[in-house]
Amino acid sequence: MRLNIRHSTHYVYDSPIRSAAQLLRMTPRDHEGQFVGRWRVETDVDARMRQGEDSLGNITHALYVDGPLSRIRITVEGEVETSDTGGIVRGAVERFEPEVYLRETALTLASPEMRDYLSDLGVCQADPLDQLHHIMAGLNQDLEFMPLATTSETKAEEAFALKKGVCQDFAHIFIALSRRLKLPARYVSGHLFRRDGAIEQEAAHAWAEAHVPGLGWVGFDAANGVCPTESYVRVATGLDYLGAAPVRGSRIGGGHEVMDVTLSVAGQSQTQ
């Protein structure tokens, strides 16, 4: 499938900023099942931009701007060709052994209630791949997807207690439960082509990957109850959302900030 993506982040400040620095993880890279045909990152202000990689192998762009500025727009746009690999990730850049992704973070700690949930699912004695599929199916059934129910700072245990959240929460909870089973797991940020025909979207997507012995990394989208298909574009990975966030940064001045995000993901079958 050929997917065309345009993602724009617009910042407006109620007083001019003196300077700002942003770290962007918004550029996908090639691996089996995903080929980036073209991709560009640009801003509508005079800025210094430097491309690099972070410690996990994600492509980054460090963006520096000097004020005074009352608004900044960052736009990424490109085309990616995808194919279905059954959720299995092969040929991706891997900087560390899978065991690194057993490390817990504040956003992915499993509460006692979450540990009990694993027992209730009855997955502890199952094959690792079956365990992960049971977790994905259970979360998809037992948690409600609800926009605005949580924030980017919501922890896995908090979203689990609410029994609702967005794709980020489903991913964090899946990661926490996987790590409790001693299965390495990581957060993935990216994009999803929606089969319901909705091209304009409110936000980028997120899911999780877990490392299965003898098979490797496999993606699990608990929010939708499926393993990633050709409808998914994988952009960045991290121990949690903070390590794979599309944009993180700081600024001097500016007062109150309003951020507006627009995103479109359009697709076309390769056989058409």
C-alpha cells in the first residue's frame, strides 16, 4: 500500500518567545514491510535544523529558533510504501539487546490490580506469543477507547484503573503487563491508515512491540485489537511515550501556549 502522510504542528504564544529548541522524532525509516519513498521536515520560521539519531536508532531533527516569534509551524510530509508482515518487525535498526526493554519506567509500572488482571486472563502458563495475543484481546475488550480521557502524562496504572484511555494508554498498559511476564516490550509511535475512509485525523497513532523468543519483535495494537498490517507506518520506538514522542522541547518566554495538530493519512493499494 502507498500511504501519503502530512502532519502539521502549530504553536501560538500569547507573548513572543525569545528562543525555542525542539527535538523531533517524526521521520520513519526503512525496514521489511516499510519503504520511505520521500519525506521532508520543514518549518515556517527561520530556524536551524540538524538531523541525527537518538540512542535507540530513531531519526531525529534538532530544531532551534530565535525570537521574537509569536507562532511556529512544523510540518512533515511524505510517502511510504508498506506491506503486511503479520506484525513481525524485521530489518529495523536495533541498538540494544531485547532485555533492555524489560526496564520499567514511571509510565509503565504495573499496579497490583494489573498483576491480578494477568492471573484473571489465565495467560501465565501459555506460550509467549499466545500470552501476548491474550493480553491484546483482553485489553481491547475490557478497556474503553475514549479521546480526552487521559493526558500524555497519564501512567499505565492510572489508565487501567479508569478502564479507559487513548492509544497511548493501551500501549503503556500492554507494555507493563508484558514486562511482568518477563517479555521485553517497547512503545511505538507512528501513523495508521483508517479503513473507514477517515483521512483527516486528530492525532498520530501508537502501539506496542514485544520480543517473542525465536520469532523476534512483533507489534500489538491493543486499542484496535490487531497486529500491525500494511495500514501502519512505524516512526519511532522507546521505553515509553517519552522516548518516542513526535515533538519534545523547551522555550524561553512566550507565556501561554496553544498547540494545534492537523494530520492526514491517505492510502492507495499498490495493485490499483
